[in-house]
Amino acid sequence: MFRRKRTCFVFLSRHQLWIVQQKHLVQAETFEAGVKAQDVIRNCLQWEVQRLVLLLEPPWIFVNFDRTIPLSRRDTRQYAERMLTFRGLGEQQIVKVGAGFLELPIRNQRGLLCGGLPPQTQALVESLEQQHRMEVQCVPLFYACVPELLQQESDMMWFYGLEQFAFVEKQGRVLERLIPLPNHLSMSTYERIISDTIRSLPGKLPTFRLGDISQASFAKERPVSITKVASHWRGLGRNPYRGFWWGTENWSWELSGKVAVVAGCISLLIGFYYWYDSTTQHIQQRQQQLEAALQQLQEDEIQIDRLAAYQRQQERFAQVNTVYQQLQGASWATHHLLSQLIHPLPPQVWIKHFSYEAQRLDLMLLTLHSPQIPHVLEILGKIPAVQSVHLRSQESLQIQKQQVTEFILAIELNPNQLKSL
């Protein structure tokens, strides 16, 4: 007779260790010097559990969120490794990567949350599994909390986990942005960072904080129940579309033994039939053909999405050319001003799109080398007609299998210089 294993949820950050068991917060401890692996093991053994779910924040895990096209499992893993390295997290020697989509496949783009485990977390998991015979699941804390945040009415909000602060933007039940921010800054600083780099904020945003509603009071913040997050967790997925999925499927020895027993029984039953060998070979060949067809279909879908994106780029370039032709009939002063701004750009930078209105100019640029961006800002800042220039956003994309960085500059023009033209 099988006994149901007791599950314990461990919320872990740099200084915080919270344990939820049977829908109750049984322990919340702060370590001033930082949580160590032995602290986690000691507290977990105290509650005598067989299964652990580790909901992690940095430095126990590193995450990145982005909008992307549908990807196969192989492409998802490669994308996760590339994005974690691109964000500077690869310097932490990530030994395991995973990813999970945050909404159903109903749009051309979907929210993908990538995660990577550093060596200290992998060593902790191996110690719990090998020395203490526990089943361990690791998952980013953000991934477990997002379903609760998507149910809120506000489309923009601040979220405070155990220690990690983040900006969250959604449209209905679709997550558009999840931006982790540095800790221990003032709210005005957070608002200025988002307004300068991403978009302007409509005003004061609501703040949601993870915690235990029964034991904590939130005067100016809205609570996200830590016990509710734990109770709604449904486990890891076998692919990134059905839950958070770690690179390759890891089978425990117990599960492998059960599968082996079932497979052996099925083989013995089928072995009584004289046509077993020919039927098995035919099934295997048919399965390989179907897998190859499915893989080709996924690759075709990716190529179609890339072709559609390239066609949109061509349409945008045509729009820029149309606008340029219209500008040829404008005043000499406006043409001269745009020439002053565009002419000094380095040859490694191309103009994708621009808009000009009154004393404001927005430039959308492309470059193969992201280190060129500070150089472009320095060049434009020295032009007399420019009063100020700011980097509004930066994004990495592919055009014809070429990795390209797209960034947008907001330029405020000097009114005195405009009058002198």
C-alpha cells in the first residue's frame, strides 16, 4: 500500500527562509549573514518531510523574462542559455537552465520565464536527494506567483517577494513585462528607472507583497498569500508549455523502477504473439516518421514567423523612405537639423525608424554591436542642436539569422538652436 509523501514548500532568498507545510506557515527565519545550504538542510530535516519544493530568489536562482515566438523544447533550452548569458548572468557559472511559458498558446508571442541554477543550488539539491533521500523540485518564485498577480485588476504594479523587487505589466491575463529591480531603493527611484528606460507611468501604482496574511499587516501594500501560492502549485512540467521545465527530463530511481516493471510486463504479454518483432519494427518506424514530421512542422512554423517579422521590417523601412521623401518638400531648416543628427552616426549603426514633432525626435536604431550604444549617446549629446538624449529601450532580435540589437533614443532639441537655423 502506497503512502502519500509529505510535501514541504521552502521559500528561499539571500537572507530569508520560510517553510509552508499543510497550508500553514510553520517557520519564517531571517539570517543576517545570509542563508547557507546547511541551514536549509537542518530546517528541512526538522519537519521530517519526503518531498521538497524550493521556490527560489537570487542568489539561489537567476531569471529572465521576455516575449518570444513559439519554440520547440530544444530551441527553448538554447534560448534560455543565450538569454541568461546575454543578461550577464552567465558569469555566475550556471550549471542548469530551465524555462516555462506563462500563458496558453493563443498568440504569436508568449511570455517565457527562463531560470538558471548556480553551483551552490545544484549542490544543495544533490545533498538533499542523495544523502537524505528527498524528492526535490526547484522553481523560480516569480513563476509560482505570476498566476496570482495576473488575477489583479491593475495592469501595472510593483511586486515585492521575499527580498526581490520587480515591476509587473500585463494586459488582461497576459504578462507583458516582468523586470527585476535592485533592492533597497526608494520608490521614487524605482519610478524614475521605469519611466526613463521603459515607459512613463500613469501615477502611483499598487504594490503587492508576498507574505502570510494571518501573521502580517500590510498598511500601504496589498498582500499575496504565501500559503495560497504554495497550495496552487501543481508541480514541474515535462515541457515548457505545461509548466516550468528543466532542460532535460530527470527521472528519479523510484519512478524509473516503476516504469521498468510496467514495460517488462507489457513485453512479456506481447511476446506471446508470433508477429511481435515485425509489429514493433513497424511501430518504431512509424513513430520516427511522425517525430520527424512534427519536428519539421515546428521548424516551418518558426521560419514562417521569422519571415513575417522580416516582411514587417521591410514595410517599416518603406515607411521610413516615404517619410524621407515627404521631408524633402519641407523647410530647409528642418532638413538641415535632421542632417546634423543623422550624419555623425557610426557606420555600424543603421536607422530603422524615426519620428519628429515640435522639439522632440525619437530615433529607432539597429546595430550588430551593443557596445556602440554608449558611443552613439556620446556623439549625439555633443551636437549643439541637442539639449538631451536618453536611451528609452533596448532589445535583442534576429533578422535573417543575424543577431541584432534594436534600441530607441529620445532626443530633446535645443529651442535656441532651432531659432538660429
